[in-house]
Amino acid sequence: MKKLFIILTSALIFSACSLPFTKAQKSALDIKSDSVATVYLNGDHVGSTPFYKDDLKPGEYTVKLSPESDPNNSWQTQIILKPQLLTNITKFFGNSPEESQHFTLSLEEISDKENSKITVITLPDSAVIKIDSQPVGFSPVDKDNISPGEHNIIVGSPGYKQLNIPIKAIAGHKLTIFAQLAKDKDLSITKEEPISTPSATIKEEIASTPTTKTATSSGAITKPFVTIKETGTGWLRVRSDPTGFADNEVAKVNVGEKYYFIKSNDTGWYKIKYETGSEGWISAKYATLTE
């Protein structure tokens, strides 16, 4: 139901973003939520969702949404409304702030009048961004020369729910997408066990027998190899495919260790041999390549 809600509202909202206002220099704001919420602009009660108003004064606003079913689960954000352009906010309320998600779509004019530009900013950052199912890198992402028309933006990050955002790019405009992802509390937690030195942590269903990474007889990895940089957790996920989605993790490798480098791709991933007979992908952001 939520996926259908996103598709319907986004397609409707961005079917036309440069609006023929009856009054010059006015802005439009459209707010949707998956449950009815009271809407406040700069502290003033202005209605409830779904909310639409096209005669607002351009400028900075504080938007607050308070769900009628749970007023204690209120949420607010800052936006800037631009003259004669529409800004959209779509909010999904979870059981807690970290289980909630939203995205904001806003437009501004650019010098290239034939094409469009898309900027995607996410929380958390370094999320995998796909445009029309093709990986384009880690957020924040800027893509020029986007053809006007309908596109689908997919945002994914390990441990978070994937977010699909259908949009319609407008010629001569830059569309900025800010997406905050929701923690996925429903992800299954699989028991993990350490394997022998040099250690990596492998999911139990992936490897039941301890093995080691490939190394020379002297204990040194031959070039080319990668060294795992600090991640803040002490380890880095290895994935079966070069995407950051939660269902393709096959192993963990430890910070400071070296692994044989196989190849890289153009979206920021390195393919490595993380143990004998096993290969996978790691984020190049957290590895140093030595050739």
C-alpha cells in the first residue's frame, strides 16, 4: 500500500512543477503522509494532510506534521520555497523517529534549457543511488543531462528500508531530492561466527567451515591488494553484488587487513578475494588500493 501511495502521489505532484500562478512570485507546497496529520507552517496551524497551497510567500519555512492518531510522534523539517515552483514533502510515520522516513522534492531553474539535472542527498549518507534501475554512485549524487520525463529513483543502504521515488524531470530545471531512510527493524539477525586468522566474520549459513583469505607463503598479499580502512565498527561488509542493499551481505572483513584485489567498477566498489575460493564486493570508500 505504501509503495502504491508513493507512486501515485509522486507521479501526480511532478506532472507539472512550473506552475501558472495567478499571482506573481508565489510558491506552492504539497504535503502528503501515510496517515492524516495536522500541518503547521512556522508554528501556525494551516490544515491537515493531504495539504496543498499555491499562494505562499517564497522563503524559509518550518514545517511540522503531527499525526492525528499519535500526536506525540510529531515531526518537523526546514524548507525553502522558491517563486513559482512547487515543493513536495512525502512523509511515512513509523513506530519511532528512526523507523520513519520521508522525502522532499524541490525544483530550481538551470541554464541548460534542454535537459534536467538531479541531485540526491540522503540520511544516512553514502546510500546507493539508482536511476531507472542503474547504479549511479553513493549519495550525495549529482547527475547532469537527465532527459526530461518520468524516472524512478531508488535509495538503499544496509540496515535501512529501500525507498522508491518516482519523479518527472522538467527541462531547464534541477530537481533536488532529499531522502531520509527508515531503519529496518524487521531484518533477520543471523548468528555470526569468527573464522581463523586472518579473521573475517562470515554468516553461519554462508560458511560453516573456517577458512582463510588467500596469501603468499610468506604471509604477505601479492599486489594488487586493498587495505581495509577505518569504518567506525572495526569491520566492513563484503557483498555478493556491488550494491548496498541489506540482503546481499556474504561476509565481514576486519579493519587494517589486506585482501587480494580483483577489479573495480564505475560506481565505487572493489571486488576482492576475501578467503580461499570466495570473492565479493566492498565499498571503495573504506579501502586503499595498492597496485
